[in-house]
Amino acid sequence: MNAEQLPWAKRFKWISLLEGLSFLILLGIAMPIKYVFDFPLAVTYVGWVHGLLFIIYIYAVFPTARSLKWEFGRTFFALFASILPFGPFIFDRNLRKNQQTHF
């Protein structure tokens, strides 16, 4: 990975981790609070933050893929990972393993 690609890789990693964490908080904390304690605002606020991070993630995939010269399959995997719990974490691990990036 050259010096020009490193900022894209780091930026995408942080966006990916934040999006994945927000999804887990939505599913594992906010949803139970909504149904157990009858407090729907937890899902409203956490869902809004997760939705914003999801959109940022989707928009970040394409310039990152172009900068890091990802093939179609890797770009598709990045997009697909965004809709799965733990998906962004799995994608990040796969990306680091396959590209031997240290960021």
C-alpha cells in the first residue's frame, strides 16, 4: 500500500468500525430497551445515528475501492457486509489479511 492509498484505507476502516458498532448497539441494546422497557426513543435515536453512518459507509466504499484498486468482488463484499451484524468487522479482518495492510 502506497502513501496515497493509506489515508483512504484508514478513513474507511474507521467509518466501517463505527457503522458496525452502531448496528450492534441498535440490535443489542436499543431494540431490547424498546421492547423490554417500552422506550421506543432508544431505537429512534440510535437508529438515526446508525442510518447516517450506514449512508456514510456506502458512500465511502466507492472512492476507497477506486483508490485501493479493489476488484468487483471485494467491492460487493464491502457493500454486502454493511447489512450484516458483524459484517464490517469481518470485512475489515479479511481486508487486512489479504492486503497485509497495517493501519
